[in-house]
Amino acid sequence: MSIRFDLPDETKIEAEKIIKKNYRDMLLNTRLEGAKTVKDWANNLTLDALDSSNISISKETNMVSFESLGVTQQITRLIQKLFPTKQVRATGFFHYPETGYMGWHTNANDPCQRLYLTWCNTGNKSFFRYIKNNELITDYDDEGLTTRMFEVTGKEPLFWHCVGSETDRLSFGFSIR
């Protein structure tokens, strides 16, 4: 079962317009915050690195938040229109630079549906990795916009996942209740 989510064409076009308009500011924000290069970043995303304890939020990361930029409100309003009877909350807007990553985690502290929009200039250079039915799945991002939706539970089976990138990857995360 795929966690890919198809946005309506109108929403996808509007999201891409917002992202392209704000792209330079999001990357500049990372430079100002101090992007870093992590040589062994991929080692944090292997099955061997998976800790079986419930890690809700990973402490192993190389990413920079751009949540303070105006793009947050613009994208959130757009996503809220898709789910008019639900509560939509931004859970994190991040730039993963080259060698960017977020280690294994579950988000079990905040059970809900999750929706992620990611933007990459280059396809197949960044990914969302997760475990489903004891199988390790690595879902590479497309060039441009990729969307995924999945359920986060507060109990077993937990939804273990991580993110890795060899290119500039923008991620827009939402909880939906």
C-alpha cells in the first residue's frame, strides 16, 4: 500500500506557485542559520540505526526550519481548503540541504493523520523511508512536488520513518484531525 497522496490539480498548481515564489528565501534562510555537511549522514538512516524504543522525535537531524517565513501560512491555508471539516496544523517546515536528514522516529506523541508536501529540483536524490509490515520501503522524491499521507498511531504498530537527502529538499508537514 502506497502512502503517496494525489493533490487535486488546482491545489498542486497553487502549491507549486507558492513554493517557487518563496524558494530563494527558504534556501537563504538555511545559509543564514548555518547549513552543515554531515559526511556519514546516511548511517543514521539504516536499519542498524533504528532504535526499537519509541522515539517520537529524532534527535539525529541535519535540517533547518523555515517556519517563520510567510510561506508557512500560505501553504497551510491551501491545505486547510482540502480538509474543510478537519483541523489542519503545520507540524514543521524544513529545508534539508545536501546531506540533510532526520533519523528514525515515530511521532507517536502526536497520533493523527500526517500529510507531507516535499519539493526537490532533482528527482531520486532524496527520500522518505519507512517500515510497513516488517518491510523497509524507500520512497524517492520526484522532481518538483511529491505528496504523502499516512497515519501516525500512539500504540503498536508504530509508524517508524526517516528522511534523507542528497539535494535541496523542502518539506511541508501537517497534522490532520
